[in-house]
Amino acid sequence: MSDHTLEAEELLQLIERVFRPGPDDCTLAVLVDLPDDALPDNDDWAARRSIAAGWVRELRSTATDHGLAVDLVAYRNVRANNADLPAEAWLCDPDALPGSADQPDPAAAVPFSTILDGHRLLLAPTELSTTAPLKVLSPRHGCRAATMPGFSPAMLPALRVDYTEVNRRVGILKGLLDRAATAELDFVVDGAETHRLVLDLRHRTAHASGGLLPHPGMAGNLPSGEAYIVPYEGELVGDPSGSHGVLPVELEGEVALFEISGNVAVRVLSTGPRSAREAALLAAEPARGNVAELGLGVLAGFGLAPIGEVLLDEKLGLHVAFGRSEHFGGQVGPARFSRPDAVVHQDHVYLEELQPRVRAVAVDLIDGRDERLALMRDGDYVVRF
């Protein structure tokens, strides 16, 4: 067992555990995005592409044992997390993976739709998240996708946990979210200043992302382990969203206070350089202020700690996201943004290691009969699993 990558036996165990492939699931694509002048390379990104190429080599070297046809697919990065995928991609030799999107021959590119039609299973250890577009595209093409944005060797322990138990806990949380009409989140900033965010959960169904993708058309993160729901965005005529309050978010050591009304961040109440930047971003792209997700991760209960990559960190506990939501069943999609590279789905994770100045002291769920359930206290679940 390597501390730096997955070897062939572990890769096959992972594929079997996550996808539970049937007789027809004999084609796998490993997706990587390529840097360019607009988004230059970095060491972690280069290492991730190298890991992906190594996975393809490992699986191809043992093809007689498993029968999977495995391809390495590269494409030009899309500038932003969860932006739509490009129209074309390249099938690449894992021993000669391009270091830039400007290196492959444009004439050798194939339609991305052909890749999705031709591969039943996808692993996507990319720099920028493909979760939103692949949630939309997988049902259309009949494939399944495990999205792994920002994957690093530090995430390997999270791939080795008992995902049957993870899935069970996530299912319990999904059921609680489905029954809730409202969520109340109470925060304390710097040990004294208090804020409350009320999220309207009516007209919504929660999602369970327990690391299992057994059916065609499914897409989700790996590592995984969360239940999540899109707050009601007020799309029904005569029924506005009741989400309101203040969400504090620590960004680069500064706490930005987002005033929420009608499920949208309408202004930034705090002052400071990062608050001013957030206010400018909201003014330029109002869709960034949509409260797109209330997420409840469970992996902290398996002894895992944050590593500074949202793919894993959000699965550890409470998180709230802004931006794109239509891939989760909401109403805000790419068309609400000014251009493709402005599309975002940005998670904010409430763990002491990541936001030491902000503490989520209480999360309660209230059902349609005004019955209250204490869900979390001081960042830990108080419901019984």
C-alpha cells in the first residue's frame, strides 16, 4: 500500500466499491484538465496529472485481470470551478501527457460528448471541479462520474474508509433534511459576536453523497461523505424564499459578514480589504450571492482532518456554499452569470482549523409542525447515528 498513490489492486477495489460495475461497464476514462496562459500550472496540479497518468498505466498493465479498457483524457481547463466543460478533449498517451493545453494538435481533438458516450465510468482528478457539469451530463450520456477536484496523496486515507458506514450515516442526515422546513445556524465570531442564518428548506429534496455511484447517470465527489440540500430560492410565484440573516465567513484571516435576504447575499456588512473585494464580486456577479447549498459532512467522525482542499474538507462537517445550484436541483445555473469563467460554486467549511475566528455553535432543523431538532452543537453532531 503506497502513501503517495493508488496501485492497481487498490484502484480496482476502489472502482468496484464506488461503481459496482456490471458486465457492460467495461470502459473507464480518467479525466485531467490542462493549464494554459490564462491559468498557469502549479506543482500540485502537475503532480495530480502525473498521478492520473500513473493510474492509467497501472490499470492498463493489469487489463487481463479486470477487462477494463482505460483511457487518459485531457482538456483545456475551464478557468473556474464547476464551469461547463469544453466542447473538445484529447485522448492522450499516459507516458507523454501534454504539460499545457497549447501542446496537443487541435486537429486531433475529439468531441467531449464522444468521450462521455464511449466511457461508462469516469474518474476526474482535476484541478478545477467538474462536479456540476458532470451531474448534468452523466444522465444524458448514461455514464457515471467520480469527481476528484484538487485530489492529492493526503486524501488517500479518505478513500480507504468504510463507505458502507459512511453511506448509512449520510442517509440518516438526508432523511432529516428532507423532513425539515427550516434550518437555523448560529455562529459566534471571536468568541463574542453572534449571528444567525435562517435557511428556507421548503420545496426541496436533499441529496446523499455517500461515495457510492452504482447506477448510470450518477455523478458525485470522491472522497465523499455528505448530505446536502439547496435552500429554496423563491422561484414559485407568490412564495418568496424565507432565507435570511447573516453568514460570517473567515477569508484570509478577515471575517466577512454576508447579509442574506431572500436566499441571496445582498451586501457585505463588514469592512476590510477582503470584505471590499467580496462586495465588488457580488456587485459584478449577483449570482455569486445565491445560497446554493447547506452541506453536512460526516468524515470527521472517521478520524479524518482537513488538509486545505475543499474536496475533502467539506465532507468533514458543516458547510455552506454560494453560487451555482442547478446541478443540485436549484435554479441558478451558468446562464445567470455574465460569462462561463465567472461561474462558481464556492463552499465555506466551518471547522476550527479552517475558520478559527468563526464557530458554528448550533444547527437546528425545524419541521413543518414547528418541531425543533438539535442537529449540531459546537461543530459536532448531537443526533445519534
